[in-house]
Amino acid sequence: MHTVTRPIIIFLCICLVLLLLFPAVGGPFYTELVTKIMILSIFTISLDLLIGFTGLVSFGHAAFFGIGAYLLAILFNEVEHINYWWSLTLTLSLTGLAALVIGWLSIRTSGIYFIMLTLAFAQMCFYFFFESPHFGGDDGIFLANKPEIKFGTHQLIDLENEHHYYYFVLAWLVGVYLFLSMILRAPFGHVLIAIKANEQRVRALGYSTPHYKLVSFVIAGTIAGLAGFLEAAHTSFVTPAYLGWHESGMAIMMVILGGMGTLFGPVIGTFIVVLLQDFLPNFTEHWKLIMGGIIIGVVLFLPNGIAGLIYSISNRFTSSQKEHGREHV
Amino acid sequence: MESSFYLIQLLNGIQYGFLLFLLASGLTLIFGIMGIINLAHGAFYMIGAYLCYWLTGITGNLFTGILLAIPLSILFGYAVERLAISHLYNRDHLYQVLLTYALILIANELQSIFWGNDVHSVAIPEVLKGSIQLTDNQAYPIYRLFISSACIVLAILMYWVIQKTKLGMTIRAGASNREMVQALGININWLFAIVFSMGATLAALAGMLSAPVNSVYPGIGDNILIISFVVVVIGGIGSIKGAFIGALLIGLADTFGKVLLPEMASMVAYALMAAVLFWRPQGLFGKV
């Protein structure tokens, strides 16, 4: 894990200002696209908590994204006026419960077993929704009405309005970012990072590492469920593909490309991958070939991702400053 | 009627289990000996099926198609190991997952470039056409019996290679202690290349054998990959015996699941895996 240095904070603040200003210049299509990217970023940040901070390589994280989306669509399908806070609370608690069960079974194993188990459980959830005739099967399911955010009788934020929703999702993204950076600075987070570095040593220090891993898994699953909830409320449509293993694979790609072990890295990775997915099909029908080539390139030449690059640049910057200071002394 | 119906399902389940064993045995050896998590294993199944379709179409005969496809699969597995997998030794599983995932994307796109996105069928040769009449209206196709017997022959061959030959001795030694094998002066790169292309060829063979039954279509390798993972996890990583038992269990569970619980059929295999792992987290024959 890297400490957040001042150049990084300045960089993040510039990114935030750019995101705040974007809808004014971006036009409706790109505003919608960036909304989608920010929702996916919430999902990939939560995956980074597992991969980059706790050292748990989950290959089934898309399951929780899909469960969050499906729960909103299933539980509130017939409801005319969906209370936003109630639906969110219910969806997230149930997603957290699913993460607790799957996590409890999975963290008993480690290494390759953990990867394959999370993958297999995600496939199990996928087939549950794919084959079940009650939940739309392979066609997916529509959500008739969007949740309403009301304060008394006054409607606070209109989720039908693309600009409202953009800022709403941005607020969630910033909130999740701050929440996770708070957790990671707390003693709990230090234990997670230590588990990634050397689990045996942490256990020798008297920590019950399975409990820490499980809590991390549940937090990550619940945040992924939040992203799924936001996506379902955005598009009013949920398909089993949300839970598919290709989604989990692409999410890992986004985390690694952006830089795991940093909270802002996954956001950068998500932006790049989704923009490429949007951009490449203009050139060739076989754009996944290029995508595969990019992934191989990242694995071989950029294992620390773009955040790693940013850190090495900012380190050079701060160390040259220090040398500069030393000359004066 | 009832009992012959269940007999047919039993035979189908065993036949599916044998096919899964061809995939899972390679996968489990690649895990156990090379320490590589190979998501591209399903891609070899897909390539086997497409090669079989293509070469059978050219030569007009399934057997010559398969015979020509086998050396191609060996070469292909060897090339993938040298070009991609060999960069992954001693790296974190995370990067192995990512790189082999990229190989799937590439293999699927190449398949769509070379062979298109249509569903193709492969003709069963005259000798193996027809079926055995069990009762008035229940019959069992001969070709499926051929698949099962081919798998049994391959399994015996594999047993012989692994238990009785010098190469097999090296492979077994590599599975139990990789460093010691290296210390004894055995070229581990050579061993890895052989194990990988052997596993790839077994997966491709499974694809070839099942092509006439399941037809050939895009994404054919993706679903079977995950089921093979389930088999490996149930059997225990690195254990061929475990892969055999796990494959038969999953083959039977899946087949009978489709008959008895049609709405939840695809979930039965995963539920079985969860149950086994609840009882034994390291799999049936896995080492702790």
C-alpha cells in the first residue's frame, strides 16, 4: 500500500473538479457514459479492497453487483412509489448477507482454491437467475418505477434527470472512496494490509485473520451490491450477464490496469477500459483481440498499473525537491 | 421403461463424466506441477472442437480429422506455453488469471475470424451411426458408447504413462516436490512444456470427441471450463484420482439434475461442490 502524498491529493482534487464540471460540457451521451463508468468504479474499488489490500483474489465479485441489481428489480418490481432509502437498506443488507455466506465458505481456502471457489459460487448465482422462470430467466427483468428520493413530500433528487443522477452517483463514488480510505487508515485496515503482506505473521501476533478477511469480503460485497443497485436504478433493467464471469474478469483487469492497492487506481482503470470498450468497436468487429493484447501487455510490462506510474513520477518529484532542499542546507 | 430410462441417464452421466475427466486431468496436472491457474484450458477444448469440424469437413471422415487435429493441438499447446505461460512462473496467481483470461478473449476472436459465428455440426461416421435398442422406444446411440470407450482408453494410457514410464515418474515427482526435481538436474522448463501441451491436447481431444454430439458453436469452451474447475476443486488440486472421481460425480449429478430438477439443473454441480468443500476444504484427495 502507498501513502497518499501531496501531489497525489492535488491530482485527485483536479480529477474531482473535472468530474464536477463535466456535465456542463459533455453532452447527454457522454454524461450518461461517465455515470455508468462511475457506477462501475464503485464496483472496482470494492474489488480492490479484496485484491489490492486484503490479498484475496476474488474471481466472482460480479455476483454481488448482480445480486444488488436483481434484489432491487425483484423486490420492488410491482411497487409504484419506491422509497429510496428503504429499498437501498434492504438491498444492501441482503447482499451483505449473501457475501457473508459465500465469504464464509470461501475464505476457509486460499490461493488457487479461493479463486476457483469464488468463481464457482458466482456461476452458481448466475445460473440461479439465468434459469429461474420467476426472475425473468435469460431475458432479464425490468424495473417498472425508479426509486424516489423524498424529503417529506418534496422530491429532493429526480433520478429520471440525467444530470441529477450524474451528481448523485458522483457523490456516492466520493463517499465510498472516503469510507474505504477511512477504514484503511484505521487499525482494522492495517490488519488487512498486513494479512496481504504475510498472513502467518499476523496470525502469530494473535489476530484471528479469517474474521478480518470475512469482514473485508462482506464490506466489498456490500459495496459491489451498492454499485449494482445504482446501475439497476439507472437503467431500470437487469440481466444475468451482470453476474457472468466475464464481468468479474474485466473488473480484475480494470483494477490491475489502474493499479491495485491504491483506491484511485481502479477508478482510472475503469475509465480507460470502458472508454476503450466504447471506442474500439468503431474500428473493428474483433476489438476483443486488441483488448486481449492490451491485457497481456499490462501483465508483462505494467504490473503495478497506471497508479504505479503516477507514484514513480510523484516520488521522483518529491525526492528531487528533497535534494533541492538539501543543497540549501 | 422406467429402469431403461434411468440406465440411459446413467450411461449419459458416465459419458459426460469421462469427457470432464479429460479436461480436468490436464487442468489438475497444470495446477499441481506448474502452479499455474489456466483459464485458457476451455479455449483448447474449443479449438479441438473447431479443428475437428474443419478437418473432418476437409477429409470427409471423423477419424482422419481427429488424427490430423491431434498433432496440431500438441503444437498449439506447446506454442502457447512458450509464448505466454512461460512468463507466468513464479508470478502471483492474479497475473496468471489475467493473462490466461486475455488468451480466452484472443482465442474466441480468432475462432470468430477463422470459422465465423455460426453453429456447425460434425457428421458421425457410418460405422458409429445408429443406436442400440433397449426397449421398444428407448435406444442408446452407439457414438456415445464410442466416446466413453475412447475416454477409457485415454485414461488407461495416461495411467500407464504416469505410473509406468520415466516421464511419468518425473511428472509425479514434480507434482510432489518441484524444487527437489530441479535440484536433481531435471530440466523443469522441458517438463513444464510437456505437461502443458499434454493437458492442452487432452482438452482438445475432449472437444473433438464431443463435437459430433454437441455441435460446434462460439463460446463452447467457456461453460465447460468452469465445470472443469468445479471437478478439480472437488477432487483436490493436483490429484488425478480426485479428478476422475470428481468428474464422474459431476457428470452424474449434472445429468440426473437435468432429469429430476430441471429448473435448477445447472446449480446442482455447484451445490455439490459447496457440500464437498464444507466437509473437506482441500477437496476429496487434496493435500492440506
